[in-house]
Amino acid sequence: MDADTSRRGSLVDRLASAGCVAAEREADELLAAAISPGHLEASVARRCRGEPIAWIVGTTTFAGLRLRVESGVYVPRPHSEQVARAALARLPDHGIAYDVATGSGAVAALLVAHRPGARVVGLDLDPRAVACARSNGVDARVSDLLGGLEASHAGRVDVVVAVLPYVPTPHLPLLARDTLDHEDVRWYDGGATGVDLLARLVVQARPALAPGGALVVELGVDQADLLAPTLAEAGLHVEQLLTDEEGDLRGLVAVRADRGAAGRPPLG
């Protein structure tokens, strides 16, 4: 066994012992990012303390895109890729999309990559996130939800997509310990039932959307029912529920249900 193989094996063992479920992949990422033995050791120590690996190596992969993720910025999760692809399916080649709570700009970057002729804007309350999204090629602005909507886009937006906090406040202690040790609880706290921010966004999205335009959001298992009255009052019709391989609800697509909605292709 050569020295490099031995070093990698030792690193995999350390990460696995610390509870890292993808120890082999993470070992390779840490080795590739290391600029010196001391840097590698410091990086491994950070990961063993539970810090997100994306913050340590500075990048992550989302829906096939390699993206920068600065320390202190929300790391996009693989289960959000389904929401991103649902948004992509609704966005015309030259349409308009807003990615709310854009974070690193992951969802917006996917839209930009596949719809280069579209107008895609990322919005986030955190200036650090906005700067990170811009580094990923996203036109991002500081905004509370859709407060940063351009006046000329009102009533013309094809897609509003969002991965907002939706964990009910009483359930926050159930999150992995490392999550709350290192990440901002505000990235997860959705209020008493988890839909506080989602409900606010529904109200703001209705006047922003074009006829037939879609709101695409991530949410939890029972939250489509909780959000249904707000969607109905806003005149948004739930067209699709997004479920994972286990059949658990992951998101929904709601369409502005008025003149012009006919003719939109169904989502697959």
C-alpha cells in the first residue's frame, strides 16, 4: 500500500468515526482541496466537529452544477433539486423567474444554465448569500421575500420558486445536532406549523405572477393542506405535488388560475 492510499484510508476512518455517512467521498474532496498537510488537518478537524463540508472546501454540487458556497451561507440540499427542476419545467426560454431565499444561488443558477435567454433574479435577506449567489453568476439582490420585485415585472413573472424555512418551531430540536451547532436556526424555523413564510410568499406571489405563472415551493409532509386555504384565497391552483422516492411530500406547484392559464403543458 503506498503512502497516498494509506493516508486516504486513515482519513476515511476518521470521518466515518465522526459520523460522516459519505466518508469516502468527503475524504476525496478534502484531499483535493488541501494546499498543505496542515491545511488538510485543520479541514478534517472542522469536518469532524460537524461543520458542513461545502464550507470547508468552498464548493458543492447541485443538479450537476458545481457551485461556490461561502462559509455562513446555506448549503443547498439534494432534495431541493426536484423543486429546482419543477421550476425549470415551467420557465419559458425567454421568461421571467424569481428565486426567493436564493442562498448560494443554486436554484437560480440551474435556471440560468438551462434557460440562458430568460430573466432570472435571486433574492435573499442575507447580504452574504447575495454576494455568494453573484459569484455563481446569479443576478441577486438583498430582499425580504418578493420585496425586491422589479416594478416592470409585476404581473409578468412566469415562475416564483423558493426553498424557505418550513420546519415547525417545536420540531427544531429534532434536527441533527450538527445542524444547529453550525447553521443559523432562521434557515429552518418556519413558525408554529412551518408555513409562516410560505403563506407570506403566497400572498406576495399572486400579483407578481403572469396568468398561468407558477409558484414552486419546497415544504413538509403535511403542509400542502395547511397552505391550501391561503393558496385558494390568493387564486392559486395546486397543479402538482412533488414527492420523493418514498412518496413523502417535498413541494408543490401552484398556478395562477385565471385567464391565460390554458395551454400550459402539464408537468411530468
